[in-house]
Amino acid sequence: MIENIKTLLTIFIALFINISLTAQTIEKVAPGVWKVTYGTPEKFKPSDFKEDPALEALSKMSENEKSPFDLSTIKFKTTSRGCVAELTMEDSEKLYGFGLQNNTFQQRGF
């Protein structure tokens, strides 16, 4: 019985550590713009080579301290091909500028 409890406790701790190491972090970077990071980013990312954000234009937006939906509900998983982000969306909702897939601004599902 005690051996089973030790085994279960070990499994629980391992799962907790794994979840903690791969949990997403959420950061507000500008008015209306949030950055969600999962795991450890690569050394060089495409976003490192982009133009600086138009902070002056973004500051003209109404200040909203809360994201349009709960960003912590985004589910991430790592596959052999990379990382997958899953978002729950209504049929009428669309994404714009999500990722680096040019000309697929209104893509839904695969």
C-alpha cells in the first residue's frame, strides 16, 4: 500500500514538473496586443527580425487591460513537426496574422 502511494506521488510530481516547465506565459506588449509563449523559445525567432510595433498608433486605441478572451484557455501540444496551439472559436470568428502562413488569414482547422 505504501509503495503504491509512493509511486502515485512520484508520478504526480513528475507530471506537475512537466506541466510547469511547458506552461504558457502571457505578456501584454502593447494596447490590444498580448504575447503568449509556450515552453522555451528558439534562439532565433522570426519575430526578432520584424519592425518595431507602431506604439504611437496603438496607444490611440482604447486601453483595455483585459484580453478579448481568456488566453490561458489556449491549449498547446508539442508534436514531431513542432508546436500546435488550439483555440476554441465561434463559427463567426476569424484569425488574422496568426503565425507565418502567408495568404491564410482566414484559415480554420486543418
